[in-house]
Amino acid sequence: MSDNNIFVVKAVDLTHDGLGVTKLEDGYTVFVEDLLKGEAAKIEVIERKKSYGFGKVIERLNRSPYRQAPKCKHFYECGGCELMHMDYDVQAAFKKYRLELMAKKLKQADIIIEDIITMVNPYHYRNKIEIKFSQEDKGIKAGFFKAKSHHVVNLQECHIMQKKSFELLNLIRNLANQYGIKAFNSLDNTGVLKSAVIRESSKYKEISVLFNIATDEIPNEVEFVESIVKNLPEVVGIGISKTIDESPFSDEEIRLVHGRDYIKDEILGKQFEIGFRSFFQVNTLQAERLYKKVIEFARFTGNERVIDAYSGIGSIAISISDKVNKVFGVEIVKSAVNDAKRNARLNGVKNALFELGNIDKVLEKWKGFNFDVIIVDPPRKGCSKELLNTIVKMKFPKVVYISCNPATLARDLDYLLDNNYSINRIAPVDMFPQTSHVESVTLLSIK
């Protein structure tokens, strides 16, 4: 530790991911982990770049009234949460503030961000978790990656996972050690287990798990699977995939070794079958509130023809189907389209149709048809320029934009503002308590 890198600073703001923003006497910006706004501390600058650096707290000189003891003992090493040391009401206010900062920079003035929709219990909400494995001499480690690394934190507790999911994580770890099943090591290509995707229904007592492995099968596979089901009968489906690509969009074959390849869950009275690799909002309770906000914003009368872009397994389209005349879902992942069609049949929904294809190209084909509303729920990178251009050309009377990234939302909103649209409402929804992720829904209308 060099005295040249030791400074006393005060956090004047927070970054989007919860780091304290501080300034040295010469104006140099240092982002400091675990330093809340208003707190002063002696810090060490541990990394310097041209215009900013990163620091760590050596001694905290005062404590924010909004600081709380994190519930989880892994908080300071695990990369799963960033804000658990902050009072929940302040977390929510911080997320709303981030949207307010975004709104001030938009090309439309005086936009009011509505109150954020929070959770009564902001813990144990995730219906999907991806567990990573690594091997050590004492046995297998199971958990999340340490922040900004590929080192696995061996979880002994987790307060964002649903409780049965964590019970399954513990069971998998114990049984893997019992049956001599080792984690895959990419350095020497030894071992078996790469990761596991655990899903837990919020409505029904059902759990599924997909193991991504490096070999054709798991050693002592039959005994391993039977022991999981015996100890946790809520597990209704177990799949195994020998995989190179562990992404949710992988099309590598899944071998079903127990039960069925989906769990059931429910949103707004509609039932959904959710496969091992299906896209489904990870917070079921907040997804219901988000979809209610979509319905409120769109003010459906029952006569609308609606497009649901990036429709996934049909959760939005099917949830709004009884409010509109017809809804057309567009999705690029073939398995998701098949899931959506299956879920429509499951709910007896006949006015929701699903098309496989790139949304940009599908809309080009539909240019001659009239639609009343388009709902877009893109990935973090936002909408493509082609999609935005087609929305403008087709003159949708209403655009409902669901976003998980304020930066790309701002970019896309400005494009629409430049092309004869205006913003009517923006509402944040806290889909991911204890983390810095910000979800929102925006209503735009054509001028």
C-alpha cells in the first residue's frame, strides 16, 4: 500500500451499479465500492485509468443513515447483488432517480417519472437461478461467480433465490460429493458439471433443473437423479445437456432423465409451461404488476390489433389476449415460438398468433396492415435501428416500451421523439431488488 494512493474522500453520488462517486482534490474521479452517497472514507486507489479510477475503503469516517447490514454473509464477495447494504426504500428511490436523470437528457421536457412499483418482501423472489460449479480438494463448490471474476462463491445461503431452489442447490452439492461427481475444469478438460439452471414455480410446488455437462453422462447418473427426487419431491423435471454453449438460446439437445421438460406457473390468471431454456420474467409477482401497468398504459378497449415484439413464450401476448381483438407475437427463437403456441392452447386463447422470425423483417412484411399498439420488450441492447425505423414508418398510434436498461431506453426514446412521437408516461418496476437493475415501462403516442 503506497501513501501516494491513499486519500480522504466523500461520495457525492452513486454510479448505475452502486459504486460511490468521489473526487480527489485535482478533480480526478474515483469510483469506490461499498461507499454510499454522503459517506466519507479513507480510501486506497487500486486502479487508475486516464480520466477515472477505482478505489476501496480502508476506513469509513461516517455512516449513512441508509446503510444496513446485508442479510447475506456472501454479499461482499458474491456478484449476485450490489445494493443489499442499502435500505430497500432507498434502493427503490435510487432506481427512480436513475430514470429521472435519464429523462432530463431526453429531447422532450418535463417528463415525470411515476412512483416505482416495489415489493412488500424484496427477498427470495427469483424463479430462475443459474448455478456455477468448480472443484477444490474438499469437494465441489456451487454458487455464483465472485464479482468481476470467474471464481465460484460456494453459497451457504442466498436471499434472492426462492427457498426450495436453494434447498436443491445444497442437495446437488452434497450428492455430487457423495457420488464422486466432479466439476468441469476448462484448464485440463477434466470433470463433468459446468452449470445448472434451477427453475421454481411461484404458484405451484414445482421445480426443474437442467444440468449443463462436459461429458455424455454424469457418473452414477441413475443414483444421483433418484436421490434428488427422493429428497426433494417438488422436482418435477431433470434434464441433462452435453453442452459447449451454456446460453439460454442454446439449441443443444436436452436429455430428459426425470419427469417432464417444464414447470407450470401463472401470471394474471393465465397458466404457462416454462421449459428448461424458456425466457420467462425471473420475478413472477413483479411480472404481474408490470403487465398490469402495460394494460393500464395501453388503455385497451377490446378492439385493438396489437403486436408483441420479442414475444418469448407468449407471456405478454397471452396475458393481454382477453383485453384486445387480436395480438401477434413475433420471436426469433424457434423453441420459444413453439412454447408460445403451446401456452396459447393451454389457456384456450385463439386470438394470439405467433410468428417465427426477426422482428425487423416480419414487420416489413406486415407494412400494409393496420395495427393499434406495438409492445416492445427488447434485450439490454435495446431495439435495433431497423425496428425503430419500421415503427415510425408504420405509424403505430401507441408504443409500449418495456426496458431493462435506461441507457439504451434513452437512445431509443430520443429516436422516436425525433420522429413524431411523444412520451406520455414512464413507470419504473423493481423487478430485481437488492441489485442495481432498473426495469421500466414507457408509453409513447404518435403526434
